[in-house]
Amino acid sequence: MKPAPRYSQVVFNLPLKEPFTYAIPSDFSGLIREGMRVQVPFGRRKMIGYVVSLSDALEPGLDPGKLKFIEDVPDAAPVVSAELLRLTGWIADYYQSSWGEAIKAALPAGLEIESRKSLTRVARLTSATHLDIAGLLRRSPKQKKIYDLLRQKERTMAELSRLVASPAGALKQLREKSLAEVVTVRAAAPAVAHSAPAAEAISESLKLTDDQSRICREIGQTIEAGKYAAFLLHGVTGSGKTEIYLRCIRMALRRGRQAIMMVPEISLTPQTVSLFRGRFGGRVAILHSGLSVRERFLEWKKIADGRVSIVVGARSAIFAPFKDPGIIIIDEEHDPSYKQDAAPRYHARDTAVMRARNLNAAVILGSATPSLESRRNAESGKYTYLSLPRRIHDRLLPVVKIADMRQERLEKNNFSILSVDLKNAIRGRLERSEQVFLFLNRRGTANYLLCADCGYVFYCPRCSVSLTFHGGEKSVRCHYCNFVTRTPGACPECGAGVIRFQGFGTEKLEREVRGLFPQARLFRLDRDTARGHSRFAAMFDKMTHGEIDILIGTQMITKGHDFPNVTLVGVVHADLSLNIPDFRSGERSFQLLTQVAGRAGRGLVPGQVIVQTWHPQHYVYHFVRRHDYEKFYEREMRMRKKLNYPPFTKMIGMNIESSREDRGRDFAEKMRILLAGKISRTKNVELLGPSRAAVYRINEKFRWHLILRSREGRALRSLVGRCPEIEALKKSAAGKVKLTIDVDPVNLL
């Protein structure tokens, strides 16, 4: 029999890339496995780490006499499978994080708490029946008493302590004689019950369109063959992508495999949960931020125990602990929320593709407005392109009209938030008992406060952004650091008492709409009103039962909602996303406007969309009006190629933060000099910056950016990966300056 490994390599949820070696004590010999958590001494602390490998021999240079020992094992079995260990190892390598940070991201937040509650140490007899037990215990009455107690039944350490005074020493001798063992076991946790809004599930007897049937057959061949393939499913809004997802999941389940269904924000899409539970019943687990820490752990536990076959969730659902997923679906694959904004800064879409490849599974990336990166991958043959160009029942896409707000003021003398056309359209839809969406991607009553006398603008004292006025709270708030204070009564600069409110947000829009349509039933949904999952559920229930006439909201109302009685969508200030200083602003605006426009006309009544803008000549509106993704893609790609931006290049962002402006600036310059020296020996790598971040100060931290850009992604990663010079520079500034490396960044603000 092969001896048990004597050493383990352990990683931690810390920005430390190399594993640490610990000795395995005899008490845990044969019990430690890869993927387990262990408690170990780390400096002056005791920490939980993750075992990533085991070995019989030490690496050269390590002194066995100086090694520290594992002190405790909180799990009876690995919490991370070999397959997920491999995936998190790839994440750490590709996204320049530590392996421990990647493993931590794959585990539920409540694991440590629930482990302490549910784990217990149990003493039990071994199967050593061939030994002379009477002889071994003849001179040890205490050992014999414990042995006789264990012959009756397994007992916990707590039970033994009540029955025998100080049993630890005698029990240790029984273990050394191979008569007893101590193991860690977990008490079964009860499942948590969830409620989901009622909705009629789509019947599987529903007749598919020719396009749906063709796509299901093509994806089904991959599922049946048990091979890897990535599909980009490009379907216009209302074309029936969800039914394809459901059919393909059914195929995977029939082969005995599991399914992962990812949506941008599960708390925003109660319909998705309702549909999946209606089709698959209790075989569905849900992972989203609306659950408590304990509820999330219990859902994760159901998945790990094999009690469910499908998980529906947001970004972190890609780490669902299934043994054999056969299909992974990323709905709205273009959505930036799939990119994690804290270490490890992984992209769930790309991680899903890698996991599917490792598992020989099918992966579907679905969108009405695919990201340029995914569409480019389809053109190159990396993904298989599938198209749904028509809505179900050949329903028409909504008619989009662009309202020029300059003309509203100059020619119509209209100083209202709403254009004349939009007011008239709302009135007509309400008269026919139809529902209206009004979209404005800005919260609050006014987006900044201005002194009428001296022009002073009220800024956040901790961030380089103006404060937003919230009339309902009679306060001003920073939407970056959440600083909040009462609305000032006078200007702190000149003392004048006349404060003007400039701009507007959803709160002010709601007030104006109530004044214009006092009989209408309004509902506002944004980050200020939606503090919990119940607000989304209430909106869904009221919309479904016709108890809302006008829904006002931010991006939250653009995703995943399917209400057949919504026939009018008004985009109140479409220019907001276009004015963001980011090369993706045109793409994001086109996607956002197309998605919100797609909420209209999903039932029998044709839809109408009115987009209000101060810049109607912008090219994005030309393509939005025509629902023309193809022409938009062609134009945007020409611009990206000319300017050397993704998807024609790869980028790595290096973000620097410091509470002292001079330290941040000096560190950024040192980093520039270091990188410039390395780049001079590397071909085809470009360094941009350092420059101030678009939002220069957040929460009293000054921010600088550097960007590395190249057509060779590997060249970029090798430049910064495991670079001793960068690590030395970080170490020299530890506690004073924070450096963050972001591979394939989606947010450059």
C-alpha cells in the first residue's frame, strides 16, 4: 500500500501567488486531500488555506525541520473538486490573481460560518479485527473503557468527554494501536425553501419555429456527442432564445449531466426563476445576491450533494460544484456585469468557455446585441454563429423614433423633461389600458447642485464627483462612496442662499410624470428604491397583473423582462451613456438602447419606442432606429481597428490608488519606467499613461491608470505575470499605494 503523502501545498485568500508547504501530522495522515480547507499557522496568525497539491518529498531548498504543521481540518471532504481546482488555477494564471483568491471566489460566503456550526469530531473503532485486542488493552483500563463505549456506537468527542474524564490521551493511544480513529463529519443541513412569482411555464409541446428547430438540432448534436463546442446565439429581442435554452438543458439532463444557466443579475429576473421551476420543478437551485448568506450556502450545498441538476444564477454560478455539467448558458453575454470588479477580476463569460472546454460540454452565449469580442470570435471560427433574425409569430420589432430635444425647446417652447411626442404617446397608451416603460439611467432628483450667485458646485468631499440631490430624502448623496449629508441651506463659498438644482434623475422624472398623469399607477425601480429582492418581486407581480401603468427605472428595467402589455418605451435622456469617456461607450449605448427598446411590442400590439436626445446626429441613433446590429458592428469594428482597440488588441489595466496624491503619482511614474524598460525588449507591446483616472478621486483615494496593449495576449500576460520587479515595487509601497492588475478590463473609469 502506498504511504500517505507527508507534505501539502497550501494557498490563501491573499495576494500571494506562490503556495506554501506544510507538513501533515500523523493525526491527519491519509485524511488530507486536494481541495480541502486546512487551518495552519501563518506568521503570528492562524489562517484557513486551501490544499492544492500533496507530495511525498520536499522541494529542493526546504528544511523539513523548519516546516510548520497543519493544525486542523474543518472539512470531512474536499470543498473544491479537482476540476474546479484546475479552473481556478487557470483563473489565477490568466487574470493575474493568486490561486487562493480564485478558490475563495468559487466558494459560498457562508461556508466558514456553516462549517463551524455543522462540523463535529467523531471517535469510532477501526476494522482491525485481526489484532489481539484483549492483550493490547490488558494494562490500560481507561483505553478499554473508551473501546467498550465505542463498541456500542460511534461517539462524538463531546460525548466521550462527558462519559470519561480527560479522554484525549487514552484515545490517542488507541489510535496509535490502530484500534480507533477520529474523523470530522458534517451534520446534514436542512434545505431552504424559496418562493418565486407565479408564472405560466412554457409548455414543451410548444411548436418551435424553423429557426429554433434548426438551432436546437445543431446544439443537440454536440450535447449528444459529449463534445465541447461554443455557440454564439444572436437573436433579436423576443425571438425565443429562452425556449432554446430550456430544450438544450433538457437534452443534457437526459444524458445524466447537469446544466448552468447564467443571467446578468438574477435578482432582476424573477421570470427566469419562475420559468425554470415551472419546467424543471425541484431540480433547480438558485444563486443570487438577494439570498442571505445562509441561504446561499444551503443552495450551494444542494448542488454539491447532487440533489439538483440545474443552477440558475449570476456571475458566480459558473463555479457551481456540479460533477459533470453538460451545458453552460450565458444569457445577455454582452453584459459588463459578468466581469468581476475585485480580485480575482475574472470574466464569467470567458471562464464559462474554459470550463466547458475542460468538461467537453456545450456553451451557449446568447444576446440580441453580442459583444464585439464574441462576434469577432464567431467570425474567426472560435465560436459557431447561430442566428434568430425574427420574433416569435413574426411579430414586428418596435418602431423607433428619435426625438430632438433641442427642437423641443427652440421650436415647440417645451421645457418639460418629456417631449411632446412622448407625452402624447403615453396618453394614448394609457387610454387603451396598455403599459409604458420610461427609462432614465440616472438616479435622484438633480444630478448636481449649483450656487446661483458664484457658480459653486457641491462636490463630494471624498470623491472628484458632484453630489446628487435626492428630494425624497432631502439629502445630497455621492453615488461612488455613498457619502450623504443634508441638503445645504446656503453656499459654503459665498454664503448666498439661492441653490439651483441642475439636471434630473428618476426621482424627479417620477414627480413630473405624476403631475402630468395623476390617474396613472406608477412604480419606480432603481438602486434607491430596490434595496432588496422583494422590490423586484413586487414589480414583477404588479406588472403581470396589470397593476402598474407606467414603470420608471434605470438599467434594472432593461434586462430579462417580458411583459406582453408593454407597448411603449420612452428613453428619457439617451445621451448619458454616450458621454462616458470610454472607447466602448458607443457599443454600450447601442446595446442598452436596443435592449430597452426590445421591451416594447412583445405581445399582440405592435410596440413604439421614443428616444430623446440632444445629439440626434450621433451615429449610434442611426443604427438603433433601424435595429441594425450588422451595420453598427461593421462601423464600430472599422473604428476599433483604426484606433488599435479590442477586439483587435488585448489590454491589461494597471490601476494605482493612494490616499496621498504625491505617493500615487510617484509610484505611477516608477511603474512607467519599469514597464518601459521591459517593453523595450519586447515587440508589439504599447504602454499608455500614466494618466489620471476619469474619476480621479474616490473615497479619499487618488487614482492613476496605465494601460498595456498588444495584439499578442500572451506577450502581455508574460510581461506582468510573476514579474519580480513589479512584486518588489509593490512590496516597497505596501500599505501606502495599492496596485491592481486588470486583464481584459471592461471599465476604464
